[in-house]
Amino acid sequence: MNAAAAVDALVPDAIARTLVDPAAYAGERIHDAYRWLRANNPLGRVEVPGFDPFWAVTRHADILEISRRNALFHSGDRSTTLATIADERRVRRMTGGSPHLVRSLVQMDAPDHPKYRALTFKWFSPGSVRQLEAGIRAIAHAEVGRMAAMGGRCDFVTDVALGYPLHVIMTILGVPMSDKPKMLKLTQDIFGTQDKGKRSLIGALPPFILNRIIAAVMADIRKYFMGIARDRRAHPRDDLASVIANAVIDGAPISDREATGYFTIVATAGHDTTSSSLAGGMGVLARDPGLLAQLKADPALIPAFVEEAIRWTSPVKTFMRSATEDTEVGGRKIAKGDWLMLCYASGNRDEAVFDDPFAFRLDRQPNRQLAFGHGAHMCIGQHLARLELKILFETLLPRLRAIEPDGEMTFTKSWFVNGPRTLPLRFEFA
């Protein structure tokens, strides 16, 4: 890239720093930055001290193009989530050179990715997911019953949204319900280092102490899931844990590291992102009595509401890709080895695709939201997530007479997975 083109591509410092500030994702600052980028520099080069340079991809069309070209834009060569230079070096030291603490589907490219994805694809196909409906409805009924017993006030995130999808995914995996607190802690530990003030504390720690903390989290995850794997190898059942534990790839049993990665991605992607969309949709309902009345009057609108809640919340804010050769996207020259940030929440507010993108609307047909990704890495659990959300609202709304905020709705601080952290509500059941 020549000097003039480099200057033209460079994102202004204030915008660049917003993109790498976890706190920006807990409010409107990130959307203000995305709006400016889409209008002025939709595929811009970000240079911030402490981070390797990367391209911010903010247009819907460019995100789709990169997501479709999996041989050209890899997931496994660099960290798939934004990381500081120090964090990436630390991970490579801990893993013997790999940029990934866990190797799961999202960190794989062909030829491994399609082989590992095929292991559980049938479990998450639309037909298989439909067979789970009765069990999910029973879980949703129990969750709504618990909410009804709370006396008209709750924090919807901690009291409902976190537990419901976790219960579903634990049922599918075959994990004992007595392990629910342990599973919740493990999934929260994975995503928690950017939130709740931990980032500033962690950043002040000496590297050897930080390494011990990260190693301890990963050791807990490995210990738990390898215990499940050993049990299923000795006593296989008709559950997803048995499928993963007894998987064979290229004629050889799946390694412990990759089994751990598989368990981890199923548990976290099947839980945290769904809970964020559930709470995001509920937050909209609490602020809009007219929308609640509309859905109660016509429950056939619930699927459209669910799809818009997913677009609106966009739980996975970003994923990183790296170029395997020189190419061009959106008029920019991308060099081999360049790192790119796919900004899904920006694509889901792209004015070129969505009319009035900052409004919550049920009439988006089709709703071309990108929250589940696109291409070979499109979320394998998307059909399950939609069904869980649909069933919860179908169960809750007929019983819900009124709902309103009972305090401030706050959001997690993370450039990766982000959604409501607290949602205090007052409500009245019929």
C-alpha cells in the first residue's frame, strides 16, 4: 500500500480507540463509531498502541464477502478474537506457539473445520432441533413459573435469561443439572476478563501471576469436560457429550484438547449468546407497552420479534480473520497476513441493508441479520437458538399482563460477546 492510500485508509485515532475499548460496547459509543465508519471509512485500517494493526470491516456486504471466502480469510492462523500484542504473546507461550487457548470449530479452517463440524451437524439440524421442542417447552414452562413466583420484580438476566438456555444446552449435552452452578461459572469465566472492572485489575498484574490465573481457568474447564468425556467413553449414552467424547477424525479418536474445545464451544455458544438475545428482546418489550400488546394480540408475530431481537442485540460483536494472500475487499488492498475485524453489530445496523436500522421493527422481511455469521462458520446452533427464544416468549407472553423497567439496564463490557448484564423489571402476571 502506497503512502497516500495508507493515510486514506487510516481510521481516526478517537474512532480507533473506541473499537478496542471494551467499555464502548456497553453503550452507544460503539454504534456512534460504527455509523461514522460506514459513512466515511467502511473498511479502515486501525492502528492503536498495544495492538497489531487490523482492518475494521463495518459494511454488511463486506462482512458477507469475507465470510464466504474461507480459503482466503482464515480463522485459525491468528487469534479469532481481538487480543493485545501482550495477550497474544502470552497465549503462544502458554500453548507452545498456538494463538488459541482452546481449539474449537471457530478456530479451525479446512480441511479440519468441515470434519469437526460434521460430528454434531445432525444434532443441530432443523429436523433434530424440532424433536427437542417438547423438552424445551417444559423447561420454559418451569422458568416462567419461577418468574411468576418472584413477586412482580426480578433481574431478568440473572433470574431467567442466564439459566434458561444453560438448562437447555445441559440437557442436550447430558450434563447433570446439579452441575448448573459449575457450568455457569465456567462459561462466565471464559468471557469475563473484559467486564466488571476486571480488565483494569488484570492489566495491572505481573505477567507470571496473570498466566497462573488464565491457566487455572483453563485447567478447570479441561478437568470438568474431560471428566464428562471419560464417563461417556466408558458408558456412552444418547446425548451430545457421548458424540463428542467418542468422535473419530481421520481414523483416530479425537484428542483431549480438541474434545475440550468442542465441549467448550457448545456450552458457551449455546448459552451466552442466546441469553443475551433473550434479555435484549425483553428489554425492548419492557420499554414499549405497545409492542407487548401487539405480540399478545398476535402471537404469530413472535418469530419476527425473535429475529429482530437477535439483530438488535447482536451478541457476538466481532470475530477476527486473517488474509492468506494479497487480495482486495471494498476497494482496499489487503496484504497476506493482514488481520481483519468483522463488526457484526455494525453490519446489523447498515443503512444500505436495513431501513431505519436503529428502530426495533417487526416488519423486516426478510431480516438479513448477520448475528449468526455467514458461510462455512455460520453458527451451527442457530436453529436451536431461534427455537429457544420463540418458545420462551410463547410461554411467557400469554401470562404477562404488564412489564416495565425497574432500574437501569446495563451491558457487559466486551468487544467479543456482549449483551445485557442487568435488566431489573417490574411485572404483572395474569
